[in-house]
Amino acid sequence: MTWHCFCLTYELRSPLHIGYHKVGNVQRTRYYIPARNLWGAVTEALTRRGFSTKGVTEGNYQEIGAWVKEHCAFGYWFIQENGKWLYPHYDGNCLKYGNLTVTDFERRYLDSHVTTALDPSTTSAEEGSLHEVEFIAPYHPVKPSKSEQARPTRIGGWVFLDDTALPLLGEESKWRTWLGDLQIGGERRYGFGMLRLLKIELANESQID
């Protein structure tokens, strides 16, 4: 069985929250998309759009999920800046995301949304209901200066297709038809996690490295 590696880039169309842990009232987000979340988003999109193939019935979530698990593999996806993936790594004793320190990364790419439930008897905030959801913002400043125009945030990484999946998803037109738009992560009922494909290309060794 041969596996074929593709490099994908998506653009965030809404805030992206990948649940991590809670600190006080703040639900933190991961700064990347794990492979398991990608599997779920791809399975959901294929099922919703009527995908079927040999041994896979249209609309059958379990069968499509098993097919994706067998014939597709996902790397973790990271934010892209100037053509480089901002993956976490240690530079000496300092954790960085690409060339950005954690503080710079958070300042540039993170934001949060505060909500609370209302007490109908007082029409005021219900006690203990305040919570804050951290997310990767769909737009980020080009430079720290607020006068600079913001740019859409890009995120992506690698997808591996075997010989079975390749003829069904291995061309840009086919991938765009089935998976051109994805919704991933938490808070989706509020419209979070919308991604739109910018490009897909067969990866070369320099991109994988």
C-alpha cells in the first residue's frame, strides 16, 4: 500500500476553538488542530455531502468514519504565517511557535468570547454562569500596530491518502467538492470553526521537513 502526502492550506472564516482545559472561568483552546478533530470534521463533511464508495453507504456516519480512518491519515495542523507553520518547539529554554514567543503568538492570534446566562426573574446575569471561551481569531494584525490592516488567519498541514482514497480525493477539484469547507472544534452552534480551502498540493520533501 502506497501513501501519498498532500499539503493543505485553509483560511479561517470564523473563530476556532479546540478544547484544551479550563482555568477559572476561561475555557482555553489548543493552538493547533489535532488529527482526531480532523478525522471527525472530514467524516462529518463527507457524510453530510452524500459521499459513498464501495462498501460505504451514503449517509452512514459509521461506515464513512471507518473508511476515512482506514484510507486517510492526518498530521496535526498549525497556523501558517509567511509560508511557515507555527508549530511548538523549544528554542533553548523558551517555548516558541515558529519564530514567535508564546506571548507574541497569543497576542497576535488569540481572542476570547464572554457569555453568561440570564436569570429571568431579575433579567440580570445568572450567578455563576459567566464563562469565557478562548479561540484562534479568524483575523490577525500584520504587525503589532493597530493601524495595520488585519489579515485572514491561515491554518493547515498534511493529509495522507492511500491508493484507495487517492482517485476519490487526490485532485484539487475532488477535494474541493467534498471538503472545500469544513467545520471543526467546539462552539459550532455559535458558528465557530468554519474553514475554507485555499489550496491543496502534492507535498514535496522540503514541505514535509
